[in-house]
Amino acid sequence: MTEEPPASSTAEPALGGEKVRDVFARLQATYNDGCTTPGNCEYFLGRVLDELTSLDEASKADPQGPEHFKEPLAWIAKLRAELGEDSSFENLKKHQDLLTETRDKINNWMQGHPEDYR
């Protein structure tokens, strides 16, 4: 019997999830993208949603606890309530303003909490 080689070091960080700062960096990177480039809107909106979802999970798993991230988590919850279970491009496009506003609010909040992303 041959053994499988050990898994590469792409495993998630300790404590079972990504760090808030790492997800926030990816969320900030969406500022360099948008729906202005033809054919890019579907990718962009999906990416913003994915990063907000990852930030929600990272914030809840952070050692400071979800209470520390109360406002960002509330904004993401509001977005989820509006989107429902429909993550289709049509629904994301319909809620484009809410997606980018949620990202922008979180960006502003994080700028006031540099200890969370540095």
C-alpha cells in the first residue's frame, strides 16, 4: 500500500478559519474592479458577495468575538435578507447598489479599527 503525500500548505489558518485582515484585504481589492468593463459585471458582483460572505464567517470566528464586529455583521445580514437565497447575476445586479454600499460601509468601519486589519 502506498501512502498519499502530505497535503500542501494551503490549509486554513489555525482556529478553523481565515483571519479578518486577510479577507478584508481581498474585499478592498474589489475597489480596483467593477461593472464598467464589458463582460466583467457578473464576476465583480459575485466576488463582492463572496468576500462579504467570507468576512462574515471570519468575523464570527475571530477571537474578539462577533460582538466586536456587530455593525459589519448587521450590514451583511441586511444584505443577505435582501438577496435571499438567490445569488444569480440578475439578483446581484438588481442589488448592486446594496452590495457596493455594504462593502463601502465595512471599509469605512475597518478604517476606524486598524487593529483588525494590520
